[in-house]
Amino acid sequence: MRDQDSSRHVFRTTQLEAADGPGLNPTGNRTMGEIIAARFSRRGFLRGSMASVAITATVSPMAMLAADDAKAQGAVEGSRFSFPEVKAGVDADHHVAEGYDADVLLRWGDKIFADAPEFDPENQSEAAQERQFGYNNDFVGFIPLNGAHDHGLLVVNHEYTNDHLMFPGIVTVTDGKVTVAPATENQVNIEMAAHGGTVIEIRKVDGKWQTVLEGRQNRRITAKTEMEIAGPAAGHPRMRTKADPEGRSVLGTINNCAGGVTPWGTYVMAEENFHGYFIGELPSDHPEARNYARVGVPGASYDWGRFHDRFDISKEPNEPNRFGWIVEVDVNDPTSVPKKRTALGRFKHEGAESAVARDGRVVFYLGDDERFDYVYKFVTAGRFDPENRAANMDLLDEGTLYVARFDEDGSVTWLPLVQGEGPLTAENGFESQADVLIETRRAADLLEATPMDRPEDIQPNADTGRAYVMLTNNTKRDEANAANPRVENAFGHIIEIIEDGEDIAATKGRWEILVKCGDPSVAEVGATFSTATTEDGWFGMPDNCAIDAEGRLWVSTDGNSPSKTGRTDGLWAMDIEGAARGTSRLFYRVPVGAEMCGPCPTEDMTTFFVAVQHPADEGEGWDEFGRPSYYEDLSTRWPDFDDAMPVRPSVVAITKQGGGKIG
């Protein structure tokens, strides 16, 4: 998801992100910054804020020069990565490490089916978009077919739409002022069709990946696709609407950010900022008023409620309860009904990465991407059966959802969100487990979980019992503390969780900060990359991540820009062990305005699939643009708009020239 702190232009759709604003957590639970401060104050860090205190640089300029020399000579000593590092910077193209190819595989509007219409940005329709690749691709997953590394299904989330970049004529410019008109009904329906996800067969031919448009499992999922509500909240009165009086069926999925692929080969989509799709008002004494305030409903960023009553809470007050879930898709059957798995809780899900624990239970790590919200994990009640796929298909309907409390002694405790335990009682408004799950955030508040700095992707490694938490930023934290001088955390950090007994199903563990992000050569930033990290290797705003088959960590970012870091977003390789721990190296960088999403390495490490989302947005932040980006501006600037990678959200396949493993 885009950096919520960005100074954005006034386009309507950006309100969805701006609504994240100061955070919606009203509790006084101690923040992660306060806990870090208490834990490490004995180490003698200076007290004070970034703005008022001079702080010794964590990595000196001389050390950065030495690291650059080391890069020129080859791999960093002790590092598990050896690729030639990309030069950080800003321009309108994408760049990959020397010796590698980065080929655009899919772009917004590309055919998903052989009989789909050709993409025509000047003549879009809902029917065409339903058979074409959707907009703003975020999560990317690869599911092998018959165990092959060169043939499988690509699964991709389509998070949200930028109508100012999609539709000709929607933007007008008068005396330099850019105005976006309200979306028409046709444009709203196109937007709804551009949301959701794509399942498409792909195959490597002569070393290059190609789509298979005749693939039997090819599928588009949209904001109108019929879905089943499954698990403890299914059928609950708070899930019922006029269109669905049983509370068991809902149309569509929205704002699918990151996601995951399960051990049994299904595709899970994480519904994140669902609040922005709703308009209308509820009386202050309405039963759902407190619930909706905690998640920011209505966000009123889209015009959908003008044409579809279910997105107007004054007309359908329960509809927002039917979004904010994890959605599971059986990719083997393109006619199957996706299921919203309510046992995993309702909040602004960033992703749902999973691994099999030692006893066969499956563990999902979940981030709630908003300032001062929480880190979760879900442990299935049943056990994964690798020999019987059908036996695993409803594992996500039963299990325990936990929320994390990070303590200053370096311990982490996973607190169960179970109705009837602790404060989660009828007296506090939780009559059933369905109530706990519908109001997951409030339940976590009462358990005094630790408010975090925008928890995004979380990647577990079952082999080591560790998980890596991407915390993007939080400039709204305004308390100075002894050990975390970045009270206004503009650049984020990464936390490593070490579960007890190296068992990801454990309910206790330890935590460490792997790295504080930002420019190490700027003393006030307080970044903690290793001294072997070059001037190109550091980054800010970690967002998505991947652990490859060799146990190595890769980090993609969201929010680097000319004004913030002097570089675009990209994909960095990070050492997490040994002498090189905390060393980061830039592997791939995206065009100006784009967010780096995915990333997805194949099991044999010969391909890295990545997603380039909303390229060319925020043109006013780049001197060469000097003005907001919008459709006519881009199509004039790039006459080959139909083919230009910089202005169409894309999935890119990265491979090593001549074959071989990446890294």
C-alpha cells in the first residue's frame, strides 16, 4: 500500500490513503517505540527528537565509502548475495542488476483469455475489463502445475484504481489547477472490474515466460464476483443485508493488498483499506457506529455508493462488516466460489503468508496496515495433509487468532482472541466469537496488544522458527524516547521474531530489530544498516518481503521518492545472519511514482516475479514532470502509451541471463 504520509495531490482516489492519517487506535496501549526505548535505554542512546537533537551517525560517510569500494571489488564478506548492485536513483524506467533480464509479463488491460478484446484505453468497458488484467497489481504468487518450475499459475491481486491515470477526460486543468470529475456509472463499473485478482497460466519457453491464454484455470475475480462467507461469522445477524438475509453470501472483494499461497495450493487475498469504498452516515447511537469508527468507515474515497446502494451505509448498514477479511480461492476450479475466511479476523489485512508448523498445523502471519495497529497470527486447529488436498480445503475455518504483545525485555507473547477469555466477554459487547472477529481491532485493544508502526507484510520461516515483520513508517508518533530517537518514524524498520523452540506455532518468543531504515549517512535519521551497506543499498519504508528457498530475505519498498529519499522504490536483498547481518543490496528499481510489490521467487530460484504498481503517479514530486500526473499528460508524454511500461501497472519476470539461480 502507498505511504500514508505522502504529500499527495488532490485526486479523489488518494483520499483512500490519506484517510489512514493519524491512525484510528484510541487506546493508551504502549507503542512499539516506547517499548524499544525501555528495552534499549541501558545502551545509552540519546533522548530527544529527530528535529532537536544532534545524533552520532550510525554509519559514517567513511564507512559508506569503504562499503562502496567493497562493492566494486565483489561480494561483501559473509554475505549470501553476490549480484552486482544497481545504482539507486530516479528516472522513468526500471533497472535490474547487470547480468539479469527484467521482462514485462503482464500489464493492465492485457488479455487473460484468448477471446478477450484488445486493450483500448480510449474505449474501456466493464465487459472488456472483466476479461483483461486488472489495475494496480500488488501481491504476486506462483503455483506450479504438476510440480514444474517452468509451468504454473500466476496469481495477482489488484489492489485499487487510480482513475486520474485510467480515464481520458476525467481530469481538467484550469489555470494550473488540476480537478478530477466524479466517476460516471460506467467508470465506476470499470473500476469494480479492475479490482480483485487474476489467475493465469504461464509457461517458460526458450528461457522467457509467456502467458497461456487458453489456460483452463484462467480467471478474473472482481468486486462483483459471488463469494461465500465462511467460518465463525457466517450467518451472524451483523453480516446480513437486504440482498443476503442469511449473511452467507457477498459480492466481490476489494482493496486486495498482499496475500499468500497456502501449502495446499490455494490463493489467499487480503482485503486491506476497505473503508474508502463506503459513503453515507449512521446515527451516533447505531449498533455499528463504534465498530465503524475504529476502522474508518465511511472513507468516501470512491463514487461506488452513488450507483450501488450496498456501498452506502445509510442504506445497507451491515455491508462494511462483509469486507476486511482473508479470501481463499481454489485455483484448480475456475468456477469455484471464493470464500471469505472469517476465522482470521476482520481488519486492514496487508497479507497472509503461511508455513507448516512442526506438528502439522498451519500458521498465518497477518499485519494490520495502519498506524498504531497490530501484528497477528492464526494457527489452524487441524493439521495439513500433504497427501490429501481435499482434506485441507476448510482448514481456515477453525483455529485460534492471536495478537502480539512485544515487551521491553525482548519477549513477545501471542494473546488469543477467544470469546469468553479475559475481557472478551458479553459485558464488553462480545456475545459470540463472531463478534470478536467482526471487531478484531477492539478485541485486540482490550487485550493490550502493542500498537505498531504500520505492520505490513510478515514472512515466516518454519525451518528457523523466525518471522520478519515489515513496519513501513509512522510519522504520527510524537513522544520522544531514550532509545528510539526517530519519534517521527519516517522510514520504518524491520523486526525479527524468534519463536520459542523454533516453532512458529508457539505462543511465546523473542524479538529483535533487524534494521532501522533510512539514510545511514544522515545522523538524525538513526538508521542501523551494517557498515557494509553501500550508498545504493540502504532504503526506507519496507513494505512486502519474501524468504526464498535458500532462507534469504528480500525486501520491497513503498514510499521512496525524489523528495523523501532521492531514489525510487525497489527490491533489496538483505542478509539476516552472520557477519553480514543487516547488509542490504539493491537488486531492482522501479520507475518514478511506482511502488514495488510482490515479490515472488520461484522455488528453484531461477525467476523472481515482481509487481510494479501505479507507475508515473505523483508527477509533481519529480522535477522532470513538475506537475501532477494524469491520463492525457502521460499519453502525450509517452505516445506509445499502450505499450509503455512506465505508465501501466505491470508484473515483471526477472531471470538470470544464460540461466541459473538469482542472487
